[in-house]
Amino acid sequence: MNLSVSGHHLVVTPAIRAYVGEKLERVLRHFDHIIDVHVILSVEKLRQCAEVTLHTRGKDIFVQSEHENLYSAIDELIDKLDRAVMKHKDRAFGHPHSALKHQDSGEPA
């Protein structure tokens, strides 16, 4: 997985980069088919924004979050990203349609 963290009107310190990497480990526990992740952190007056684009095979997942504190914005972002990845995982690797099960077992559909 390639991770790039960039800042818009913000200097990305090694501590912030490490914090984002540490939080992304939670997403990687649930889904390991991630090709690369691009995180953009920005400051707009009193709002701290964090957005991420996660590239997987066949799908790009984009999530953004805003908060007054940058670390809280990152935490919200990771929560939203985790839900989006789990939803994508359920859709992509879900169970086959129930009509196929009925057809194979000889029961009426």
C-alpha cells in the first residue's frame, strides 16, 4: 500500500504523518486489497479538513471530514472510511444470490 499525506495551507509534520498511518492500520485489518491511499489535510479559517481517496481494484473510495481540531477530523475521517470500506467489502465479496441456492437445491424460487 502506498500512502501519501499532503497538506493544503498546512505543514505535515512527522507526528501527523505517523498518526494518520497508525489510524489507517485499522482499515487495513478489515480490508487488505488496498492499492494506494492519498490523504489531504487542509485548514480553512477555523475548520480543519481531512479527506482521503482510497484506491482499490475496480473502485475509488472518497471520504472527507471537517472538525475544529485536526486530530478529531482525522479520527472522524477514519471512522467514515472504515464504514465505507466495510460496505464495499460486503458488496464485492458478499454471498451469492439466494435464487441460485434455491435453483441448485431443487426448491422452488
